[in-house]
Amino acid sequence: MSTLVLEHEPCALRATVTGDKLVVDLADGRSLCVPLSWYPRLLHSTEVERQAMQLLGDGYAIEWPDLDEHIGIEGLIAGRRSGESAESLARWLAAR
């Protein structure tokens, strides 16, 4: 197993959620684009819920408080998908 070593802490400047993607613009000029299927709560959310996001700290993470979804930028760069179990997601969907 390899370990991700970063020279600088990655910082998000802005994030956009489209119909099927999460796009994050980083302070170093890169943009990351990942499918919403990686984050089922975003995938199953409404447009209004998707837009109600905020950057945490200096942009180290993105949070959707209404969805109880938090995505760390370092994890996003490393290609980590949501770790939520199918059972947890099913409970969340049933409570909506």
C-alpha cells in the first residue's frame, strides 16, 4: 500500500456540483472533477441541497451541512470515495 505525500496542503477555492459531477478548483490552479456516484448523498440530493455548501477553514474540506456530507480535499486528490455503508445510506434515504 502506498502513502500519499503532498508537498503543500491542498486548498479549495470553490466547488461546483453539476448534474453528475463535483468540480473543485484548487488554489494551485488545478481543477478536480469526480462523478457524484462517488458520494451517494450528493447524488441523491436536490439541486438546492447541492448548492448549500461551504468551504471549511482555508479550503481544506467542503461541507454540506443539510446532507451531513464532508469531503476533505486531500482525500479527493487521493481518489477516496465515500466510505458510507449501504446500510447507512439506506437509513439516510428512508429518513428523507
